Amino acid sequence: MHTLPLPLLEFWSFGVKEAISCIFAVSFFITLALSKFLPLGGLPRYDFVLIVALMVQFALVYSGLETKKELIAISLFHLLGLVLEIFKTAPGIGSWSYPEFAYSKIFGVPLYSGFMYAAVGSYILQAWRQLSVRLTGYPSHLVVIILAAAIYLNFFTHHFIGDYRWPLTLILIAVFWHTKVHFKPMAREFWIPLPLAFLLIGFFIWIAENIVTLLGGWQYPNQTTSWQIVHLGKISSWGLLVVISFVIVAELKFLNKCKESENKLTN
């Protein structure tokens, strides 16, 4: 019986574990796509997406693929995303819009929108566990938290005092210059620079965003009359949002390790 060479087995294992990590994100975007064509009767499309997202989230926790602690973290991502969505779609800002009717809208934003950010958090949490992720060269926790907070605030303040995305990106690269993400698909451990990981995840989210806007999940101002490709600059926006999600997960992991160490000492 022939077996695959170890490099191919590692690659296969990586693909399988990445697919498992993307369960929530993929199911969410598939639901958005199918909702464009499925006969929903009198149920508004955005409400249908919300119901399915909640069902998938419940199924992940019930099956054990996500823990209750991870659900709390994902809920935080949802809240942060929803606040950003409400601000960005406000009449005076109008960065994008949700033109369709829904019962589950709050300040013009469907509640399902927060799940887009939760999906990113879910992926990071799952991949961390599935691929036995560990970090080396991680900078000061205080510096990282301040940087993540500044990135999040810039999404709001750039409408009033200018966009500091690129200076923040340069600071980000400098802060994480020596940080490596180590992951183990099977037996061998690999690594990539953390800033590159941010860029890659942001790029794949940008691809998904193009598909979703094509199917009417939401609209940017230049897409109201006819669909156009999402601006390449959004890759940097998504990459920076990934930074926020990653930092939250990394800090939670750090806190959990501290608690585990304390428990071992007390026992």
C-alpha cells in the first residue's frame, strides 16, 4: 500500500484543519449567497441570514467545536463589529449601506452584520487550536493592546481628523517585526511572520467581500447602480481588523495560561 510523502500529508492536514477552522465563516458566506436565490416566503433575507448564523453558532458550541469561553470571545467580536457597522452606515458617514428591509435591523444595520467580524474571530480561535499555534517574539502586551485600540479608533476618527491607517501599519510592522506564528499541521512545525499572516487573512476576506457585495449582502456607494470590484485599499482595512481580532485572542490565551499557572502553583 502506497502512502503519500510526508510533505503532501502535511499539506493535506493543513488544508483539512483550515477547512474546519473556517466552518463558521464559510457557512456564513454560503448562507449570504444562497439567500439571494432561495424562496424565503415573507421572511426578509437579512433575517434569514441571522437565524442561520445563530443556528450554526449553537451547533458549533453544542458539538464541542467551540467552547463556551470561545463563544464569549466571539460575542465580543460581534459587539465590536456591530458598533463599527452602526457608525459606518450612519447618514452622516455613509461608508456603505444595507438597502433591504429586515425586522432585525438596529439603527439601519441588520444584526447579522456583526457575525462577519465574529466569523474572523471564530476562524482565529479555531485555527489556534487545530494547528497548535504558538507565538515567538511577541512584543509587550501593553504596547500591543494600545496599538489594537488605536487601530480600532482610527476606523471612527479618520472621518474627522484624517486617516492614520498607513502610519499605524508601519508601527504595526515595527512592533511585530520579530513575531512569528508557529503552526503544526501534523508532525512538523512551520512558521510565518505575523505581519504576513495579517495581510494574507485580509486578502482572503477581501475576496469574500467581493463575492458578498456582488450578491447584495451590502453595498458601497460606488455599487448602488451597478456592481464594481471592491477597492484594493479594503485589503488593508480588513488586515487591520484582523489585527484587532488576533490581539484579543492572543491576550485571552495569555490570560488563560496565567490562570493555569496560578492553579498549578496553588494545587
